[in-house]
Amino acid sequence: MATIRDVAEAASVSIATVSRVLNKKARVSEETARRVWTAAAELDYWPNEAARSLTTNQTHVIGVLLPDLHGEFFSEVIRGIDQAARESRYQILVSSSHADHDEVMTAAKSMQGRIDGLIFMASDNGLAESVDRIQGRMPLVLINPRRIVKGTASLRIGNFLGAREAVNHLLRLGHEDIAILKGPAGNIDAEERLRGYRHALAAADRDLGASREFQGDFLEPSGYRAAAEILGSRRRPTAVFACNDMMAIALISAFGGAGLKVPEDIAVVGFDDVAIARYIHPPLTTVRVEANQLGQRALRRLLAILSGGEAEGAVEEVLPATLVVRESCGASLAGYSTDYSRRKESPGSMPGGTARDSDPEARGD
Amino acid sequence: MATIRDVAEAASVSIATVSRVLNKKARVSEETARRVWTAAAELDYWPNEAARSLTTNQTHVIGVLLPDLHGEFFSEVIRGIDQAARESRYQILVSSSHADHDEVMTAAKSMQGRIDGLIFMASDNGLAESVDRIQGRMPLVLINPRRIVKGTASLRIGNFLGAREAVNHLLRLGHEDIAILKGPAGNIDAEERLRGYRHALAAADRDLGASREFQGDFLEPSGYRAAAEILGSRRRPTAVFACNDMMAIALISAFGGAGLKVPEDIAVVGFDDVAIARYIHPPLTTVRVEANQLGQRALRRLLAILSGGEAEGAVEEVLPATLVVRESCGASLAGYSTDYSRRKESPGSMPGGTARDSDPEARGD
DNA sequence: AAGTTCCTTGTAAACGGTTACATAATCTGG
DNA sequence: CCAGATTATGTAACCGTTTACAAGGAACTT
């Protein structure tokens, strides 16, 4: 509770001098410096950072706006952000579970003046306007935005390519009737994965139409519901591509409960490669997303902008989503060599290297 | 970038008036209010919260200091905190992965002036001093502290009782040679769980000594290492109690890889009840810890203190850790009814109700 | 010894808000 | 119609820092 004035008084110097020695910003005589240090220690003085940032106009804090903290994906992203922040001695101000534009705006507003920049994950519909209103007011990095915004840095996951690859893999294994368990409507990840699924099928002349598309919402219960639907359908698909791992895991559990064997009776592949994907039975074939990397890069990107390094029309960066083949797809049954799975698990590029193949990932094609 | 002065000018009123209408704190004529609102909207004025909190002396931000963000436990705690914070329109300033006293202090210092209170998880050794230095400076709630601090609110998990119950369960199933896979040294959760294990064995006159205590560190790889050690030991235990689920899962995976069947050949029980515990094969018997609840309660507790509601010598609150019986312990084999597991899964008290049974949970006995 | 320069320190003006107090204008009632 | 109460608004101090500028003194130059 001691202020800089108290310290100044105790050391019998002016507050300016105290500020100078504490910040080591200007030359001060050995003697006075010592006096100030001991006075500060004596009083257990901690500078008020709010006052500080008011004058310096920088906070060493980064704001993070997330739609939800639930699930491993988000917690990994935030962990990545925090890790990278720590390295640069930044802290993060978090606000999550924002469903609509108004909520996002109030959250953003209450960050005004306390952050140096913002990482905003705007994957859901209706948040485009929020981006517009925030953009220009503070340095901004978008994660998985719905559409790219001119002059705003953004990072996203290679959802389309990842999903396409997963479905192609299923096709190569001989599956002809592949269902999809979709993610929530309006979510960009879900949409992109669906697009990848459709694209793969269309390219193989195996278009199955909407009858093979089941609705889910990324949460476990929807996986169970979908399993019931799938089992109840007239012709049971031989494989299902779930748009995330939690739903895939629920599917496997539900199928098992119904007496079906995975992958013999029905193959399942997921998306995300959550930590436990390899421990369930059978180990889950899925598409790995480097959520932690995503967070780290987002923060570094923001820091680059802050230090003036990053140019204006900052391009979009896409992190590859790579297929990791385990057993739930039946690849081992089909006699695929581990070699194949290996090739997929460690791509030639650096782990976490980015793909800028804007071509195939281009949206809305 | 517009300041209150710009708005005042645009509305041709004084800054005091602007402040008044924006905060609805005093009577202002309809007419001027309107002028101010439109000027503010026109200029897209966002108040600078740092300046605000400098005068009002409150921030609507809660600091959170965690040792590490890794693992489901931590992310659940933080999610709980965030959820509860949202309800009360608070935001959280997070800083994690603090190993030692100095790091904690710098983190805490850089929060000074930007938070109304602090939630501090100081489970590791060497953080006791940090608590002392922070205590008194700002409202504080401790999560899983090493020792209770006079006049400081704290919450913790019923580690001892939970562990004892788990081991007792194994004993009741007829196991006589029960090993433990310990958590990292110096971690209070790990120590308490170990204490519960020893207590249960001692009470059953089955003290096995240190030969049955294997060292782990809560991370998967240590589970694999321990599995190798256990398999290599002269007499293989018939059951092992792992101090957390990730290690338990690794154990099961490793045992499976070595051709052992769980629970027939060796039983395993974990601690935490992470989301996937029920999806692995066999489903994991474990001790449920309501990490999310822990976070929520910590925040509510802090808010209570802030609003002056909470009395001085704030007591310690302990959240029960309850055994949930699934299959990895072999209870089903042994013919235990689901009834038994049921009884354990939903205790009589409210879900998340707290136990203040200071008696058996008392430390250092 | 006087004029420069350099070093150390203090004074005071910001930063962007809130709020106690003062003041001007309007209303009330006898 | 005027004293007093009430209402609306402005003035200025303050929150706790940083920092441009000024100033005093010591050291150096010639």
C-alpha cells in the first residue's frame, strides 16, 4: 500500500528520483540509489501497474477472447498462449464463453486500457461485426476467423485439408458408405470439416447426399444421440467421420455398447487428436491439430505486431492438420503398413511448421 | 482513442458531466444526457479502464496464479474460475507455470493495481514464503495450500480421505499386495494421497513398507517407467493405486502392451476422474475430484471477501474426493453390485457439497 | 577565475478518468 | 416577489506513475 511518495519521503528524495532508480532509466548517484532501494524494501513497495500503464501507455498484458473454455482444444490453445506469453514476460487477461456480438463487445470494452493487444477467437457466426468494431482500436490477431479481414493477422487450422485427408484415407481403405457426424451449425471449423468431407466424396464420385450427414455439436452426448440414429438407419454406413474426437469417442463407446465392433463392423475417425485418443479402445484414428502451437503462434504474432515488426496487410497463416492413423479406422486390418501411418504422423516439414497452401484450403470453393 | 475530453467537447459539456451520464451516477437532464450519448456513440468512445480503476480503486479483475496449466485438472480449475467470474462480470488475469518463489513474486507484483483479489494455487513446496509476502496486501484465496495460513481463506481437495477410500476398496476386494505410484515429491496433493494409502494399509495391518512405493511425477511417461519397474520387481503386486489418472492410464496401456490383463492380472485405480477415464479400456476406477467446482468456489469465496461478507479468520474448506468404481479395479469380477459403485458415485450430500470433516482430513497425523 | 560542460536531482505537467465542492439556474411556498 | 430549497452543471483536486524541463553544483577548460 506504500506509494512512490512514501518511498520518496523515506529516502528523502523526490518521487522522480525514486522512479528513476526503480526503472534504472537515468543516471542516479550510487548513494541515493542505495537509499531508495532500502526505503523501497523497507516499505515493501510494489508499484501500481495500473498507474504505470496509464502514463507509459503499455501494459505487458494481452487480452484473450474465447468462445468457450470447454474441452481440450481450447485449454490447449490458451495454454499455448500463456506459455509464449511467459517467455516474453507478458500476462494474459482472459474472457471466455462469449456467444454473441454484444457479449464480446462488453468484454472487449472492459479490456480497453488494460491490454496491449488482443487475441480473438471468432469461429462462430455473428462475430464478424465484433471484429470490425474492435479492429483498428488495438493490435489484433484472429484465430479461426470466419472470413479474413483486410490488414488483420489471422491464424487458422487446416480443417478442410485435414478432413479431406481423413475421408480419403477411409476411401482408400475401401469404404464406400461413409457418414459424417457434423459439428454445430455456424461454427467455422465444423463447416470446413464438412466441406472437406464432401469434397473428398465428390472427387471420388461417391457423393452420398445429405442422408449420410448427421448433426452433432462437438459434445459427447450428441455422439451418443448420433450413434442411435446411425444404428437406426436403414442401411448402416461402414465408416463414420466424426468432426471431433469427443464425439468420435462417444460413438465408439455407444457402438461397443450396441454390440458392434470397431473397426470390424464400423470404422470411426475423429478430429483433434486429444491426449487420450491413443488410450481408448481401439486407439482412435484422427486428425491432429496442434492447438498448443496455434496459441503460441498467435501470441508471438501479436508481439511481432506490437514491436512494429509485422507489416500492414498481415497475411493469414494456416497450421496443417495431419492425419494420424491408429486402429479405429481399420487400417491395420486392411494390412496397411505402419509405414503408411508413419508417413502421416511425421510430415517432412518441421513439427508445427506451417503450410501456406492457400490454394486447396481456399474457402467457399 | 477518443477520450472523455473529446466526448465532452463534442457534446459541449464538461468531462464531469460526461462521466456522470456514462456511469448513471447522478441526475443529469434528459437533454444533455442525450447529447452525451450520441457524442460518445459518434466517437465510438470506450472508457480507459486503467484510468478508471486508478481512481475508483477497483478493477473487476481477479488474478489467478497457477503452478502449471498442463493437464485437465488445472484447465478445469481455471475454467471453473472463469465461469464463476463471468457470472459476476469479472475477468481473470492469469499467470502460470511458476516454479519458485521469485517467479511467483514477480508475477504477483505485476498484478498489483490491476486486480481486486488473487487466487493462488500454492501446492508446491517453497511457496509458503510467497503466501506470506502477498497475504495482507490484497484479498487472497488459497487453493491446495501446503499449510493453512491464519486468516486466509483456503480450499482444498479431500486427498487423504479419497486415497484412503480407494485403497480400502482394493483391500475389500481381497488384494493384499497393493503398490502405489506416487506423485512428484514436494507436491501437497501427492503427499496427501500417499498418506491416505499408507493409512489405509496400516489400518488393515498390511503395511508393505517402501518397497511397494514407486516414484512418479503425475505425467504419462513416468507411468510407463513405473510399469516397467513394477513388472521387473520380484513379486508383482496384485493392484496398484496411481496418484493420478494420467499415470494410471499409462500403466494400463503399458501393462496391456506387456500382455497383462487389467484387472484380472493386475488391478489399477487412479485419481482425478478425468473426462476420458470412463472411455479407456477397461474403464478406470478412480477418485473423482471436482476441479471445476474447486475453481468456482474459490472465485465465489474471493468475491465474498471483497464484498466484505466473509469474516476475518476465514476457515478452510475441503471438497470431498469420492471413489467412482468402474472396471479397472476388478470390482465387477468380484461380483460387487453396481449398487456399491452407485453409492459411491452419488454421495448423499449435494453434488459438490463440502465436507468439513476436519478430523480425518487433518494433516500431519 | 570565469565560462562550459556534465551530472544529479527536483518541479510540474501529463496520462484518463471520478468526485467533492462550488455555482448558477430553476422551482417552491408563504 | 423573494428567501430558501432543489436541480443541473462546471471547476479542480486527486488516483500513482513517468518524463520533459529546469536548476544547482561539481568538474573541466582555457
